[in-house]
Amino acid sequence: MNMKDWQNLIMYGDCLDAIRSYREMLSGQVRLIYIDPPFFSGTDYTLKSRSGADRKSAGVLREKETYSDKWEGGLEEYLEFMRVRLEAMKPLLKEDGSLWVHVDGHVSHYIKVILDEIFGYSNFVNEIVWKRTNSPKAQSKGFGSQHDVILLFAANASKFRTNQVYRDHDEKSRKPYSYEDDKGKFRLIEIEAQGIQRTEGRKQFEWRGRRAPYLYRKETLDDWWNMNLIYKSKNGRYTKKQYLSNVPGIVVSDLWIDIPPVQGLSKENTGFLTQKPESLLERVIESATDPGDLVVDFFAGSGTTAVAAMATNRRWILCDSSEAAITVAKERIERTYRSVSYSLVKV
Ligand SMILES: C[S@@+](CC[C@H](N)C(=O)[O-])C[C@H]1O[C@@H](n2cnc3c(N)ncnc32)[C@H](O)[C@@H]1O
């Protein structure tokens, strides 16, 4: 198979076999690999679906097994399973590509060490903490877990860049925008050196009747003045107006607390128990890739990565070893994007 033979691709089978079968085609082609593999949770996962529900009856709730996260050989077997697959994934990445591994505290530290070995410690970029629930279960020992971890490694940290992403303003971030004029709400930004900077023999100059250690050149201050962006306080001090409408949001850090889990009644819920939110995948994709790039998910589950890639105009490959997962993903992708074009291969 050739890259030109398909627009998007679903691979049904073990991702290690998929990588071995398509290594040549994919080598150095992938901008982003996101994986959400089994977490060593000791659980058999199911797909819940309800049929025959009407106003009088709740219908029948069916549970079908999708995949098992039980490991007879314990942690050692799990880590070996992950190691060979992570090793196989790395050569598929482009030089400016990255791998995002979604796990939780059961194994995140072991996986970090394995990734350090495979990618090199210097290519570790971030440990992202995603708050995945507002209501952790009460525990008699220790504390209820409320977060997952996403480990981000660059194929080559010197070539890797993220696109800046923002989250919506919240009550706290809106608070400083307490001033208002005909252009809307604004806050005040210092244009004079403050604190220790002020006393370190910094040059002062006179501007519009006030002598101060300004942080900007006179010409810049004049431009802002002409654009009505300078605010003069009662005591004659100048500051710059920053309008809320000009700030795209809060710059996202490594603490992701604003993306809720998939809600029971939401349109995106497929009944797949470990399904991740589309907005989580959209953030990952938008920060690590550009439109047209190829995004791969080797543990695809219900196909969240493909739906998020379609929403952001990226090409995608999904792989999963569970027939039930492939069925759910296919139905979901076709329902969400009726004119989607993809090929399906069994590995
Ligand atoms: C945690 S789920 C992924 C959920 C997905 N992120 C979503 O939003 O629906 C993990 C998936 O990995 C699949 N899986 C387990 N072992 C695999 C393997 N060796 N190769 C490919 N897929 C595998 C399981 O069938 C399961 O669907």
C-alpha cells in the first residue's frame, strides 16, 4: 500500500502487527501519535448499549466486552507489551512530530522511564495533568483519583514547536477587567518599570508631563496614545488598556482543568466505557499539528481521535485490536461525517 492510496485509514488488529506491516509506508510521515492504551487497571471493559427504550420502558441494557486490561504476568508483562509498541512507533514520527501517551498514576512513572529510554530524556516536553472528573470516589486509604496524565515526547525537541492554544476565560481571569469604555471591558497594564527594576539606575524620560522609567520607547507610547490605548489615572500616572475582547483566552498550561469527561447524555457518547472527550483530542491535535498533517491513534477505541482530526482538517489513521471498538468507531465516524473517505485493512 502507498500513502496516496488512501485519504484516512482504519487498521483492525494488534498495533504492533499494524506498525510492522506498514512500517515502510509510514516511516517519518506522522506528525502526531496520540495513544490511550490500557492503563493496567485490572478491569474488563464493556460497551453499554440500550435498545427498545420508549416512554413506558427503559428498554434493555446490553453490555458487550470490548477489551481486557487484566495482565496474568502482572506489571512486568504490561510494561513489556507497552515497551515494544512504543519502540516501534518512534520511527514513524516526522522530525517535528510528537508522541502523546495518555495513562494514569497506575503506570505513568514506569511509562515515563521507558519513554526516556526510547526518546532520550532531553526529548521529554511535558507531563500534562487532565482533570477527568469532578467527583472522585471516596477512599478509605489515600485520596480519590481525579486526574489522568498525558506524557508528551518530541521526536526531536529542537525541531518541535506547539501552536499556542487558549482556554475560555473564567470568572477569576475576567476579574481584572474591571474598567469599561465604549470599546468594552479592559484592564490596566504597567508601562513603567516596577520594583527593583525601577531603582537600578534605569533611564527616565519625560512623556506627556510625567517623568518616569518607561518600559517602551517614546514613539511606541505616542502610537498607543493616538490609538486611545493609554489610560491616565487621577494622580497623572499612565498605564496601557488591554481589552478583554483582544485577549483570545487564557494560555493553556500543563494543567488541563477545563475539559469535562464525556457526559452520559451528550451526543458524542458512544457507550464505550473509556471514551475520551472530543475537545481533549482537538486540543492535542491543534497544539501539535497543522491542517493536512497525519495523526495516528494506535489504541483507537471508539474513534475519538478520528472525529477530532476531521473537525480540525487533519488526516488520520486509527488502529484497534477489538472488533467491537472498530464497529463503534466506524459507525461514529460515518454518522458524524457522512462524506468521509477512509480505507479499512485487517492486519
Ligand atoms: C482506553 S481504550 C481507548 C479509548 C479511546 N481513546 C476513545 O476515546 O474511545 C484502549 C483501546 O486499546 C485497544 N487495544 C488494546 N490492546 C491493543 C493492541 N495491542 N493493539 C491495538 N489496540 C489495542 C482496546 O481494544 C481499546 O479499544
